[in-house]
Amino acid sequence: MLPTPSTSHVNTDRIYEPAEDSYLLLDTLSSAVETKFLSQHFKADSTICKAAGPPLVLEVGTGSGVLLAFVTAHARLLLGRSDVLAVGSDINYFACCASRETVRQANKEAGKQAANGNTAGSCGELLTILHGDLASPFRSGAVDLLIFNPPYVPTSQVPAPPRVIEGKEKDGSFEHDSHLLSLSYEGGKDGMEVTKKLLEQLPDVLNKDRGVAYILLCQQNGPEEVTASIRKWGKSWTVEVVARSGTKAGWEKLQVIRICRKSGSD
């Protein structure tokens, strides 16, 4: 089992703390089936990958940064190569700052492992974590692997964008911090308003030859309807459920879908 990056430095009053959904994604990405898929998909000596260069990994809504740090620190074991470039985005400025530190610490620890001859230390490189909305800061076709643990809890509406800009109000009120935290889990109608917005961006932001996305859903999101709608994008796309959170009853049951763009699709 690969070590989970430390998030002890994260202020969980205003930033989402890693929970069952986070760990389901970690387990999915490090499973034997998905590491085999990703290693073959991003095989360095393939014609497509030689032309495209190092894979760019984007985590949308980084929160604590635990997912992006995990993928970056264990790049060789998860993707079969260490020349991986990592970026992130979050609408919560404080989450951006925390995520940078999470990745920094994870890569530092991975460096120690590498120095000891442990292949688990073969890590990628963090480029940046941007304060922005979903995948909107990134150019068309730029992203090879996208990971999204969305705000999926059904609520009456999606919270308004935060008023904090680039670190101002660092000692915010309880109400302000609660608002920032709500951005990470309140998903609006059916818990799908934010996820639908990201899905609309996927065909543009994913690489035209090797784009892949992992997105988490809960039962009340209507995952069957979501996958059916993605299949309507056309034959150039595949979507399948690659992980589930067990057999617990109720709406909190989680699953992860993998959306993949077939090589050479428009």
C-alpha cells in the first residue's frame, strides 16, 4: 500500500478534510487494474506519447491537495513514468496554498525514498495550483489526466463564489470559513450542478489523443443517468464505473467513473 500524503498542516475549518470519497479515489488510482490501464495508456514509448510529451495531470478542486500529492509523489508507480507534470485548481484560495504545501511535503518524502533506492520515490513535478473555477484556467486539449472529487451533496443551491481574493482576510469569521468549506461539498440540485459544469468542459480541455478523467459520484447524483449522457457524446468516448464504496444503503454510496477519449478523436 502506498503512503497517503500528510495533510496535518491543513486548516480544516476552511478547507475540506480528506474523507471516504478522497480515499476511494486514492484506492482507485492505485488499484492494480487502474495502474495497469494508466501505465499502458501513457506508455512513454508509444507513438502518441512521444509526440505529446510528458503527461499533464490536473486535479480540479484540490482541497487539501491529498489526491494531487499522491499522484505526483507516486507518478512512476501509478502512471508508469516519472516525467509527469502536475497542476491543480481551486476556487478557495486557501486550498490552493495548502495544496502546494501538501505536494511539496509529499515530493520531499518521495525524494527521500528515491535516495534510499525505493522506486516509490520516483515522483513527478508540480507546476502550479491556480486560484480559479474548475478547468477554465487551462487551454484547450492541455490536460491528459483529470481528477475531480466534486461537491456532490444535493442542496438547494451552489454557494456563491468566495469573496476572499489572494489571501486577504486570513483570519476570517466562523461564517466566512464555513462558507469556504461549503464550496467543497454543496452541489446544488441533485448534487450535480458543479459536476455538470465540469463535464461540459471535458471535451475541450482533455487532450484529443489521450485524455482521461476520473470523477466521483454519489447515488443521489444519478450515476446511471450521468454515464448514459456521456455515452451520447459519441463513439470517440468511453465511460465505465471503475470503483464503488461498498454495499452500504442510502445516498452516500459512492462510485468513481473513468471517462476516456479514444485516440485520434475530434
